[in-house]
Amino acid sequence: MTAVTQSRYLVIGLGYLLGEMLSVKFYGVRGSFPSPGSSTSFYGGNTSCVAIYDAESKNTEAVLLDAGTGGFSASKELFDRGVRKLHVLLSHLHLDHIQGLPFMNMLDSLECEVIVYASKEYAPLEDVLAPVMSPPYFPVAPKQRSATLNYLEVSKAFELRGMGLEVVPFPITHSDPALGYRINAENASLVYLTDHQCGSDFHCVSDDLIQWGKGVDLLVHDAQYTSSEFISKSNWGHSTYEFAVDVAEKMQVKELIFFHHDPERSDVELSEIVQGWKAADRNFRISAAREGLVVDMIRPSFAKALNSTSAITQG
């Protein structure tokens, strides 16, 4: 075990003891539409939803990246953890990213506040989003729910002071206006890039995009198609595995997690694809998102003293 590895394990241990663990948990990892069933049970069939929360502290705030069908379970588990203020960062408003929102149990608690963020292109956001969560599409209108529900359109970086996080939204190419998000903590960072359209040249990554994610610890990136599948779906607003890997290389990330899996891809097929990409020798780790996967990122101030900017473990 190298000195760097030893120091990272030390940071992990101290993080658990002192409550400085920032956890990222996947509740929905599929794209387009839910795909429950025996052939998808390992990676899961719910659509996009990723939670960020303090694993070992009593922080009552948390973040959700998108609110697909995985949002139901995410809200329930976070509420049980004591979360009462939920920041929902929507990449865009396609159904597979908002379908879980009206089903969140937090909306029925007087103790809770839910703040929904999306691109300024959807302003006024309440007028665009609320009808989808109202009759005749959903039996109870948002204003009839017990929680405090607010809507914010974003285009610039902002702070979530209660969590010690900086959120940096940036525009990405999709079939409708969409955002990527960079989340910066004290000594840890992640970029969430789902529904990201790649061009016909899988190695053409814009300089602007590279700068948004430069040196990030964790990159969660759309990887819905293989290169051959992309030929007939090149304008559907998504990426290939090849493009996701190229983005990760150019951003110089520490870890890449494939996300927004094709709903018709079985667990066996997905595992075979991922193993193929993991076989190559790279400067970053590669894996595929699955429901229940937890990635822990340490962010104690003393990490710098150990010459470790961050440590990442998967559970």
C-alpha cells in the first residue's frame, strides 16, 4: 500500500468519525422511461434521480439531481434520515426527469420545504411545471400540498449555505434547454451531465465543457448508446460510452460513472459493455450507476494537510 493510499484510507476513517462524509446515492439510473423487471433488477429500472447528503451529520438539507421515478424512494429515505429541506436541481423537464416529483412524500409534510431549480429558459418555472403535477395529470395540485414549495430559475453559480456547497449550472446540448451541474464542496466535487448530446465525432468535446468539469472528482455522464446504436439516434439528445470516456479524459476526472442507461438494455448487456471499458488502463476509475450505489466523498479541511484533495469510496 502506497503512502498516498494509506493517507486516503486515513482520511476516510477520520471522515466517518467526525461526520465529514458527503454521500452521493443513486435512486434512478435509467433514461427515457422506467424499465422494471428481472432483466434490469441489478442496475435498476427507475429513471434519473441522484441524492447528495451529509452521511454522518444531522444536516436537515439535501440535494436531488433530477426527480425521475427514483424520486419517490429518495424522498422517503431522506425524510427518514431527518431531511426537511430538499433542493431539487432539474437538468431539464422531460418526463423521465420529473415524473417522481409529485409523488414525493416530503410535499405532504408541514415540516418540509422543497425548492425546485431549473434553467431560466423555463421561466416562469412554476407556470411550466405545476400543471404537470396537477389535475388531470395528478389528483392533487401543488398548492394543495402541505409543504412549502418554491421554484427558482438559474443560470449562474449559487450557494447552498446550509450544506456548504456551491452549485454551478451550465448549459448543455439536448433536444430542449438543459443544464449540467457542477457541485463543489470544500475538498470534493462532482459534475452531473445527463441527457448530453454528443456530435457525430465522439471525440469533439468543447473547450467550454471541459472547463466546467476540469479536475472534478466524480463525473456522472449520460451513456445511453453504443457507437453503433448512435448512428440511427444521433439527434435524440444523448451520448455514447465512447463520448463519455473522452469527456472524462479531457476533464481529467478521478472517476467516471456511466448514467442514463438505455431502458431496453439488460443487466447482462450493460455489465459486458462496462467491463470492456474498464479493461483499458486509464487514469480514472469507470463504473456504471446502479440503484442503491453510494459514493462517499470526504471533505474535511484537514485533508490538505495529508496531501489528499479528496477520497472516494463506493458502497
